[in-house]
Amino acid sequence: MLTTANLPGEVTIWEVGPRDGLQNEKTVIDLGTKLEFLDRLAGAGLRTIEATSFVHPRWVPQLADAADLLAKLERRAGVRYPVLVPNERGLERALAAGVESIAIFASATETFARRNLNRSLDEQFAMFDPVVRRARDEGLEVRAYLSMCFGDPWEGKVPVAQVVRAGKRLLDMGCFQLSLGDTIGVATAGQVEELITAFDSVGALAVHFHDTYGQALANTLAALHCGVSTVDSSAGGLGGCPFAGSATGNLATEDLVWLLDGLGIQHGADLPALVETSVWMAEKLGKPSASRVVTALAAPPR
């Protein structure tokens, strides 16, 4: 029998729409629209919104305006705006922009590390170590993303022990949180439970699910039952991965909020405001929202 007794009382929604959501969109989004998107999300009660990325513009052209965006961003009190950085050069740009929180992104598999970072599985840690040390010396908090935690399009199912080893190396480096990524959306609830319980402590873990096989909400519920209390999501289900062609959209923030509301879990977000924001962004992108909740709540009454 499913019980809510062991669920967290509150969940932190780590909104990734402006970064992970937009990075794979072919429609070029102008700076003003991105700034309004960020402000709308903050106005909807989200308190952690990943704003952009300092990855080289050649690899992610959509986010080439990162420095301009941060210079013009009107930060709301109580809202943090982390940015993604790939290396020391990215960190320098982030520091110059005055950020207070960064994220790095590593791989749990050899093939994706080489394709995404041009490093081996082991070499990536040597690249990230000085980034984390310098960021922490500068007073920044550092989050780590770990990609391909459940499946890799080139290597298949990823061994749990391999993911745990990679994740622990990132935490031991000084990252305050590790986000376990189902980059291509192949995980199932049983796999989620197996991986999370393989870590010594759940407190530093977050989850990042893609919905390729329609399992993102089921996987989120499994993670919540394991004690995870930070969940990544993207307004309207925007997103994918430019370096993994089979990856589809992220777990939609609105779908997550609907689930949390049903479970009586606090989150701080305003669902109608989120839906309105995602309908607005869908119009800007010229395509319907991938979120089932947005589709349902935005539909005209019959």
C-alpha cells in the first residue's frame, strides 16, 4: 500500500527551464524574452532558477548572451540564479558576472564524457577539481550534475556502482549537491530506488528526469519515497540535450507541482502563474507545451 508517511514535507524545485529548457530549442529566443521568462518564473514563486550557461557559444548558441543576460537580470529577493560552467574559463566569466552559485556537469560514462567534455571518465574530474576549489574559495556554492546515471545511448544500462563512484568523487570534491540525471529518460522507478539507496546519504542528492518513456513522474515519486527533497524540472517540459539526440524534454514543473500538491508536499510555487508562463513561452516558441498539466489547465472550457 502506497503511503505518504515517509515523504518529505517540503520539496525544493530546481527550475532549469531558462538554461536546460532553452538550450536545445532551434528557435532563437531574444534577450528580452529570456529576461521576462526568468522574471515570470520568479513571480510564480520559484526560488531556484538556473538562469543560463557559460558554455562556449559554439556548442550552445542559444545561450551565447549569458553575460548580457546576467548584467540586465533584475534579481528578486530570496531567489537564487545559478549558472552552469564547464571549466575554469567559464568560471572566470561567471565570477565577472557576479554570480553566487554555479553548477558543473559531469558524466557517469566514458563515452558521454568524451563526446560531451572531450575528456575521459577520469580526466573530467581533473578538469573540474580546480573549478570547484576556486569557486568555493570565492564563496560560491557548487552543484554537480551527473549525466547518464541510468542509461547511455552508446553503452546501454549503466552499472549502479559506476554511478556511485563518479557521484562520490564530485561530492568529495566539495560540491554541496549531486543531481542524478536520467539524461535520455530510460529510468524506471525500481532503478531509481536502487541507485539512490546505494549512496551512503540521501541528503546531498537531487534528481533530474527526462520524460522520453513517460516515466519522469513515476521516477520522481520513487525518489521522494527514498528521501530526496530536491527535484529538477523545466517549465512547460522544455528541454532535451544537444549532445544526446535521444533525450526529450525534462520533467515539466507544472506536472511536478500537481503531483506535490496531491501528496500534500510544500513547494512554494503558484501553479496558475506557472501555467500562464508556459503558455506564453509556448507561443514564443511556436509550439504547444509538452506539459500535460499545462495542456489540461489551459484548455478552454467545454
